[in-house]
Amino acid sequence: MDTIIGVQAITGILLWGFVATVVMTIIMFGSQMGGLSRLSLPFLLGTCLTSNRDYAQLLGITLYLAGGWIFALFYTALFAALAATWWIGALAGLIHALFILVVILPVLPHFHPGMATEYDGPTELKRLEPPGFMGFNYGYMTPLTTVAAHMSYSMVLGAFLPQAALDAFASYF
């Protein structure tokens, strides 16, 4: 019986982690195509590992999907400890997005091998523009679209993660 619950829990986390990642990706990509933002998290992930822009896109989306599943595990633990509701998901997504915008993006140029810094212009090896505080260098709507995408991701998980997944994690709290 434990094996069935474990399989149900893992299957639920993988399924809803994938769905939530797809929803977030649609919002982020749609904001790019609509001219609202130039931020592409998969592209930034991929270009951390390769300078080949075509391969970076493929590698980045693969890492992005894997990251979506990993974050689904963290969100499952959070929802098991608190409660699994869409509004707690929205709050968690807001905090997650603000952390990315305020902490991660401004320091990214200091770790990303292909990104120029705010202080030095682009070079032959560092051609990517730094995102700046809250990603404003990638468009004035970048903070809003990033928050909307991350809130949607965590709202999907908060609303649809199966009880078996929450119960599996709740035993640790």
C-alpha cells in the first residue's frame, strides 16, 4: 500500500510540476512575443553552460523543465507544512518571483560567464545585457510578467497537487 501511495505522490508531483512549468513558460514566452519583456530564463540558463546560442536554447529549456520539477518538490513540502490552496500558492509565488527579481537577477552578471556587468559594457565574450534591478533592462513590464508567471506556477501547484503527495511530505513535519 505504501508503494502505491509513493507512486501516486511522485506521479502527482511530476504531472502538476510539469503543468505548472508549462503555464509559467507560456506566460513568460507570451510576454516576450508580445513585446512586454525580453527576459528568457531558459536562455539565461543555457548560456551559462554554452556560448552556442541555438544549443543554449535547447539546453536551457531542458534545465528549466527539470528545475520546474525540483521546485515542485519544494512547493509540495511547503504546502504539506502549511496548506495547499491557490492563495497560499499565489503568496509563495510572489515571494519566489520577488527573490528572483531583487536578489538573483542583479547579481547574475557576476556569475554568468557570457553576461556583461552594469559597470562594463559588452565584450566579445560577454555579449548578454545584464538584467539590472528587477530585470528592468529587459523591459519595464519584466517585473510584472515575472511575478504573474511565478504566481501562476505556484497557484497551479497549490490548487491541484494530489493529497497523496501532500501526505507523503506531511510525515516529515
